Amino acid sequence: MKLGFFSIDLGTILFSWINLMILFFALKHFLFKPVQKILSERQAAVDRTLQDAEDARTRAEAAETEYTEKLAKAKEESAEMLRSATRKAQQRSDEIVAGAKAEAAGILQQNREELEREKRRAESQLRSDVSELAVLVAEKVVGREINQNDHARLIDEFIDSVGDVQ
Amino acid sequence: MAIMALPAFLQGSTELSVTGPKVVTSFRIFGLTINLTETVLLEWIVMAVIIGLSIFLTRGLKVKAVSKRQVIAEMAVEAITNLVSDTMGKRWLAFTPYIATVFCFSIFGSLISLLGFRAVTSDFSVLLTWALMTFILITATKIRFGGVGGYLKGFAEPIPVMLPINILSEIATPTAMALRHFGNIAGGSIIMGLIYFGLTGLSHMLHLQVPVLTIGIPAVLSLYFDLFSDFMQAFIFIMLTMVFISNAGPADDEATSAA
């Protein structure tokens, strides 16, 4: 027995509806649920990876900033050290030079004073020798003894009048 | 009718009959005659194929290092999900499995004719069932968003005089959907039957024992009447279902402001 080509059959409608529902639940359960689960898991994994990458980038940036700062500070410190060392060395060398100059001046002064003393001693020696010699000469010329003390004054006056020893 | 020495499958299409599906068995429940027809058996085969394919494709799913099978399954699910999302909007995504069900059922139910069976979709009752399901979903959506009062009031809009026309258009929606799908597939199968019959007759006129003309020529026409038409009708049916259901709800901005 065959139905008409264009027929509406209650049995076919009922069975078709049941079949449609069965296929709906089957597809939902066997195809959509597992695939969607996998897709969302993959999405979660991708999100996690992206988040990790973002975190790593943030950390790297922070580290870079830190290193840049440290480097700048280290440069600053080394420059400061160099400056202070230069300053110290300059100071030290100035001190040494000043010390040497002072010492040299001291030695020069000492020598000058020594020389002056020597000169004065030689002068007074010469003066006494000349006065003695003059007394002797005068004794010889006068023929008598001249009181040395009386005549020492005369001789000094003579020498002064002749002029200072150059 | 043709009595020849050739075995039946070499005789070609010697008779042309346009009939409905065979009734395999029928039983009576509450005084109603319930037929179990050829169509229902073919539906079971189609369902077995679809479910079997789903299970096969989704076996051993992995997040990484996916197999070719899994790629196909994912592409299918994503394609239908995107189609529903683009046509209906994101808030209707729960309809995706139903739309996929109708699409697969329609495609496989039509393509089964390529194996020599009657197409499931050349039975009007099947299309009527699917169209009624669409109608139920449309009505359910209207009641869900507008309430029963809002739904009933919708028939008298924009003016009460429109009531008969509105009722008619409400009935016309599933009727037109079912008839369009049925007409295309059943019409295609009739045309293909005519072509086989005609080419067999032509071969006999040329005194060819074996109807050689039926080799090759129908295949080209079958590309349109079976393959293209089957995909087209399945696509049109789900597109209409999606559009009607999403139109039954409020517009997107209203829904989001209400939520």
C-alpha cells in the first residue's frame, strides 16, 4: 500500500516530530557539547597564554626601568667618585706644592740669615783686626803705647768715616 | 510491463509512476490509524548516519594537536554557530543545535535520493512537521517576550480590521515553508524521473537494447535538481526559521535594555 504523492499523514508527522527531537538531542549531546567544550577550553588556554605574555611583558618593562635607573645611578656615582677623587688629588697636590714651596722658602730664609750672620761676624772680626792693626801701627808710628781702649773709639770713628764695608 | 531478456536493472526506467511513500505497517491507537511509512524508516537511516558521523568526528577531542576529524567537527560547529549568530544575533545562540538539526536532516534526507531511495524531504508530512515546529517556536517566542495578552493583541495590529489577514499570514508562514521545500525536492525528483523515463524511451527508439542515453546525461541535470536544490532548500528552510524566530522577539537594543 502506498500513500498519495501529496498527502498529510498523521503517523509520519508524529514519527517525524519524535525523530526531529531525538536528532536534536543527539546532535546537542554528541556534537555540540563536546566541540563547544573543547573550543571554550582552547579559548581559555589562549586567554591564559595571552595573559601570561602580558604579565611577562609588564615584568620585563619593570625590570628594564629598574635597570635603567640603576645604571643611571651607577653612572652618576662613578662620575661623583671620579670628581671627588680628582678634587682630592688636586687638593693633595696643591698641599704638596704649597708645602714644598714653604719648605724651600724656609730653607732660603735660613740660608740668608746664616749668610747675614756670617757676614756680620766677619765684619766685626775685620773691625777688631783693623783696630788692633791700627793700634799697632800707631804704636810703631808714635813710638809709645797707646791705650787700646782709648783709641778703639778713635779707630771706629775712622772706619765709619771711611765708609761702610761694602 | 516491458518483457525482455535483459535483467531488470539494465532495462532502464520503463514505467513512470508518481506515488507517495509505502506504508510499511500501520496500527490503531485510540481509534486513530498510525502509519509507519517508508519515510520514517529512511529518517532512521539518515539519523543513524548523522549521529554516527557526529560520534565519529568528535572521538578523542583534544585542545592541542587536533586531528583532521576534529578540525571538520569544529569547522562545522563554528560555521553553523556563526550563521546563527549573524542571522539571529548573539542572544539567540541557544537555537544553534536545533538549526543544525533541521539543516542536517534536510540535507541528508534529500541526498539519500542519490542512493536510489525516496528522498525523506519529498514527503510533505515531514516538511509540515518541521514547519509546524518553526511555527511553535515563533509562537513560543512571541508569548515569551510579549505574554499571552501581547501575543493575542498582536493579531489586531496595526488596526483590528487586519485580524483575518494577520491570522492568515500566521498560518501562511509554516504552510509556505513546507510547500516550498516539498515542491522543490519532490518536483526535482519527478523531473529526474521524467528524464530517466524519456531517455530510456529515446534509447529504445534508437533500437538500443540497453538504454545507453541514461548514462551520464542525467548526472549533469542531477547536479542541479538533486545536489544544488537540496542544499538550497535546506539553507532556505533554516534561514526562514531563524529570521521568523528572531523577528518574533524584540529588537536587539530593546532586549539588552530590558536585561
